[in-house]
Amino acid sequence: MKIVCNAPAKVIISGEHAVVYGHPALVAAVNVYSKVSVEAFDEIGAHEIFSEKYGFAKMIGRAFSGPSQLKPFARIIDVFRDSEGFKGRLRVRISSEIPPASGMGSSASLSVALANALLKLVYDKPSDEKVFSLAMEGERVAHVNPSGVDVAAALWGGLILFVKDKGVERLEAGQGVFLLADSGLERNTKDMIMKVASLKDREPDLFNIIMASVSNITLRISRLLQTDIAEAGRLMTLNHLLLSLMGVSNSRLDSLVWASISAGAYGAKLTGGGGGGCVLALVDEKSLGAVEEALHNLDAPTMVLRMVEKGVYSEELE
């Protein structure tokens, strides 16, 4: 039996870092995808994981042999076997269009696609709760203490307002086009999370002011994307300034933000953990070319992103 599933990437429009402390994050699933195929064999043997990017891994019992980047997916397979009593052998192939370490939720998208594919071996339509729970097992290996927002976006798609441990509010998709610019700097989300935690310890009053402001901005953008994208863009830029106060921006990210706005973007901000990675600009079709050119002049590769309403889905196999 073979199951193939695809799951979208995501971008955080507002609320990164604040989401870790129980504040809302506004997240959009976008038109870049990962793909996972799972073949199940009614026989005993080693489970195999193939990745176009990272290579090959093998699992025999609890023993894992292969690249460390594939350990999150081995964890998902382990938990699936235990929870569902699966006794056969698995061959898993993973591939992704999503740039790794870009803040677009590459690992979560793959985890959701894999979790959904595995559960479809047992259930015709796995519950969202089961898929979410199983995918989070992989995310905990990849990110230690994930909020779950990336998994939620890959699972449900669309535009969502996410609050950790409280749930998801699905919203009507907004107007405008998102342009993602790669700073070329590697990021380390764990380091950035620790930097924000340090600010909380050193300057609790300032930290609380910033968190309250980010929360308010996130809620306002969530309503304005459908009605006033110019104001939504200005608030995205304000969110970037607050992220700078948290200490997770730098001169390279700032330069991409201001270049985007100068070329006609409604607003721009870093997206994801910060310290590197990508900048997200909100544009319309008329200004898209000019903003792309301005970013290319700063040696920042770009990607045009559009929101997608559909989350993880299965391919029809002949």
C-alpha cells in the first residue's frame, strides 16, 4: 500500500516570539509544498527513510542509523508504530520545495505530511487531533519546545490566528501578495528564543510592554488584511521595529525591510526566529516588480508567495 501526502509551508505575518509566551500569532499557509510518500509492506524488516536533500536512514527496532536531520521523522514512525500497533515494514520518501532554515516551517510541513500519510494506513480519514499530535512528536525533536503554530498552518491551511495551548481561529484569506526575501544569513531559532528569554529576565517591564504591543498589532492585522492592506503593511513594519527591540533583527534584515518599503511595499518585517533567515514584504501586483528589483539589488533572492486555503492533502494514486 502506498500513500502520498503534500503539506504547505507557512509564513508568520505577525507574532513570532510573542506566540511562545501565550500571545497570538497570525500565520498564513502559502503555495510552497513538501511531499511524503509512505509504502507499507506486510513483512518484518528495517524501516527506510529516503530524503532528496539529506540522504538515507534506516531503523531497526529502536535503533536509528542515518543523518541527524532525519531523526524527527524516525520519531514520528516510532510513535505511530506504538500508538497504532503497526507491525509491518515502512519505506518513506520525503522531498520539499520549502527552503530549510527560512522560517517557512519546512520541518513541520514534512512532519504533518508524514503523520497524515502514516495515519491513512490505518484510518480512511484521520482526525485532525491525531495528525497534529503525531506531527508534534517530530517537531519536538527538531525544535525542542515548539509552539505548534507551524504544524497548525500545514495541517489546516489558510489564514489562522494561533494561540499556544488554546486553539486556532480560521480567518478569511486576505488581499495582497507576499514577497519573501532571503537575507543569506543562517539563523538559529534556539539562540533567538534564548535572547528574548534573557530580555524577559533582565527587563521584565519592557518585555511586557513589547509583548502587549505585538499582541495588539497581530489582532489588528488579522482583521485589516481583508479590508485595508496599506494599514496592515504599516503595522507589519511596526512589528519589525518591536522585534528589533527584542534583539532578534540585525543590519542586514533591517536593510531588506527598508529597501522593500522604499520600493513600494505596504510594509515589511523579518519572519520567523530572526538573526538571519528571511524578510516578508506585503505588496500588490503593481509594486511587485519594483520591490523584487530593489531586493535583488541587495543580493537577496526572492520568492512570490500567495496564501492557500488548503492544508495537508493526499494525492490520488492510480
